[in-house]
Amino acid sequence: MAITAAQVKELRDKTGAGMMDAKKALTETGGDMEAAVDWLRTKGLAKAAKKSGRTAAEGLVAVRTEGGKGVAVEVNAETDFVAKNAEFQEMVAAIADAAMRVADVEALAQADLGGKSVADTLTDKIATIGENMSLRRMAVLEGEQVVSYIHNAAKPGMGKIGVLVAMTGGSEEFGRQVAMHVAAVNPSSLGADDLDAAVIEREKQVLTEQARESGKPEQVIEKMIEGRMKKFLSEVTLLGQSFVVNPDQTVEAAAQEAGATITGFVRLEVGEGIEVEKEDFAAEVAKAAAT
């Protein structure tokens, strides 16, 4: 009998299995939904749905560059143990390669990966490896030259922090030094003009209140705020920060000396911003035993 797309979707929703596996299960069982669920269970392909509620805050960031384009992709898993798994690393590398052909993470999820979409490949890996995983985010950076750097590398091109730096002029070596700086210092923006206006306003309000508590005259307070805002911007913007390679120079000054203009950067760190629920040891054991 012909298997419809609606049947495949229903089975995938029930089991979390990949599209091709769901279709095969329905074909093998003559379209019997319950039998297809059992078929997937016997093959170990219905595990993914049970894992999907778990927090995936570990994993890897992978970077790729080609000409004037670079991409950084974060793929998460539950544990660092899986991040060190060769099968997981191979999948992340393939996803990063696919990212060079698309514009955003939504398109990447649907991109072809050896006959399956990236989303279906992840679902299949959840079933075979036994942990929840997710394609969390992707960033694209373009420029005359794009240089990449990986911090805490697990393999070439992937690790815990991935950085891309775009620039005109300068050498690849200098670009890599800037990328290492970005990995270490984590600037909020390229320059003051790129910083979120709300962040600037909030900081200014805090500094204004602090200055007024000093009881000094208003004109003195204005000078205090101006100086403190300048210091704040030098601390959070890449171009204003002291260069880690030579702290006596700002990054902007170092770039000028190297004959480069930095036009943009991307920094992705594994698990950044993900809240992980803490459990006591007994709870962890009980949860593992119930899996």
C-alpha cells in the first residue's frame, strides 16, 4: 500500500524517529501505525522522543572559511563525553560543511546530509547515541578576508569556542591573533556604534546615579560620566580593548599598525546562555535508572 506523508509525520511525532526510518517502518508493517511504532522500538529508533526534554548544554562549535565567507555552527549534546565521541564529531563536521551552502540555521536544518536532512540526521543520532542533541545556532560572516580560530579544540575546526574575524588588509597571522583575543576577552560589539543603544543608556544611567551620590557640582558630574562612559566603551568594544598580544595598544591601534581594518567578528561558545538545571547525585541516579 502507498504510505502517505501524513502517516509518516504522525509516526515521527509519536516516536521522534527520522523521516526515512518512519517511512520504512510503515512500509514494513503495511501502514499499521502501532506495529510501526513497535518496529521502530525494536530497531532502537524510537528513543529520540524520550530524550528530547533533556537539557543539551554541552557539544561543539565548528567553523569553516572559504574565500571571503565564514560560518560558525553550534551543535549541542547533554554531556562532554558525547562531544568527544568520534561519531558525533563526524556529524558536526558534516553539518559545518553544509552550513557553507545556506544562509541561516533554519535552512541548515533542512539541508541535505547524505540523503537525509540535518534535522533528521540529528534525530537518528539521538536514537543511536542515546542523548538529546540540538542544532542550536549558526552565524555567517563575510568580508574581504575571514579568519577563524578554535579554542579548546577537540579536532581541527571544532571545539568549545569558535571565532570568525573579517577584515580588509593585514595578514592571516594578525587576523588569527585578533580571533584569539575575541575568544579570550569576549567583546560585546566591534565598536561603540555597533553596541546596543539600550545597553549604553542603562550603563549611563547607573554611572549618572553613582556620580550624583558624590555630591559634586553638575558640571563636574558631567565630566565624570563622560570619562566613565569612555572607559566602559573601551572595555566592551573590540576596537577599544587592550590587545591581549600587546596590552599597551588597543586592538584598533594594533590593526592600523598591521595595515588592517577589522570589519566584523563572530564568537560562539558552547552552551552560552543555556540554563542547566542542577540535580543532586541521588536524583541523577534515579533518573538514569528510569531511562
